[in-house]
Amino acid sequence: MNEHPDIHLPSPSFWPITLALGLTLIAIGVVSSFIVSIVGVIVLLIAIAGWTMENRADGMEEHHE
């Protein structure tokens, strides 16, 4: 009775929250200080890289099963 047996859901991740923090710091930095924006850009880049690597690792695991 299961119509969609091959549905894949991604595993839980903290990277989207980290990315949102980076965006928030960039926005706060625009109003307050350039240094806060720089920290926000660094956090944003780390979050993008981490999220990308996490998704690639999940994809590699699927092919090896």
C-alpha cells in the first residue's frame, strides 16, 4: 500500500541555521560595523562549504549501499 517507497529525506543538519546566522551578521554589520559584516561573510562561506560537503557525503553513501 506504500505508493512511494523510494522517497529520500535529507538527514537533519545545523548548516542552514549557521547560514542564517551569517546572513544576519552581514545585515547587522551593514547597519553597525564593517567588521561584523566580515565575520558574517566568513560564517556564511563556512556554512555553504559545510552544507555542500555534507550533501556530497550523503550522496556518496547512497551510491555505496
